[in-house]
Amino acid sequence: MQSLSNRAKKLEKKPFTLAERAYLPAIFQGLSITMRHFFMKKATIRYPEETRPFSPVFRGLHVLKRDEQGRERCTACGLCAVACPAEAITMVAGERKKGEQNLYREEKYAVSYEINMLRCIFCGLCEEACPKAAIYLQADKMAPPRYERDEFIYGKDRLVEPVSPDNRSKRGIQLTPEQADKLRAQLA
């Protein structure tokens, strides 16, 4: 078959030399690359003792936020579970009982709220879907390493923001000194 451009070039096949047949140049070339990389600075870090700097758009560990009065914001609407593409979020809704007005914002709340961190892809769609801004992906914390599968299922005990008046987060509850004293008295 003729080429379309009529610029075909005839190449001659030269026989391999003894060194080329023994692949010696290729072996030495590979060893030279290996030795060059051997003396380069390592890209590995010793996690968890050392951490890399986070990107400004990093989405890390989940947290269920509280409102200004220390009540849970989550109303168990289920929009975060529906928006999750990995189906990592499960929740059970319940009705607020009499006397629990200071614990939950609305009449409906999440009795159990679980996120399977092994399935989570940290996309942030749950955060975007929440109408009450109850779930938040922290920009400064990663999920810690664990050894058992069941330790990766985070329930409300790990997700809900703590209510300690002395440990106020910058993004979370901002209490006045009077509110902190009142909350400290309630917790005692």
C-alpha cells in the first residue's frame, strides 16, 4: 500500500550489538534513574505526627453544629442523606418530648445520626443540602486513622459539637459570659 503523502522513508534495521542483546544499556539506564531518585528529598510525611498544609478548599471531618442556645440544629429532614452520592449517612427521626426544648430546636430531631466514614467521599454535598446549616465539614481536621471497621461509623456521640462553655469554637457557639455561666450551671 502506498502512503498518501509519498514521503515514505525507508529505514534499515541494524542488527543489535552484543551489549544491546544483553540489555546492558537499558539496565544501566534504569539503575541510574534509581540512584538519582535514591538521593532526592522524600515526599513521604510521617502522619499523624506530621501533617501536610491543608488546601483552602479542603473538606475534612464532619461535625453536627449547635445553635446559639446550645441546641442541636439538625431537624432530621433527611436532605443530607438524600444528597449523599455514597449513601454514607443514615438517620432515624423522632419527636421531641416535653422538657427537651433546650436540647433540640424543632419538634422533630435526629434520634440517631450516623456517617460511615469508609463510604464517605468528602464531597460536601450534605453540607450544601442542609437547610438548617446543621452539618459542617471542618477545614482543619481529618478523620483519624483507626484499626477496626466499626470505629469508622461515626454516631452522634462523635459528630455533635461539644457544649463546654470553656472550649468555645470560633466557627461554632459564641456565648456571652452570662450564657456560659448559665450553661455551666445546667450541665452541673
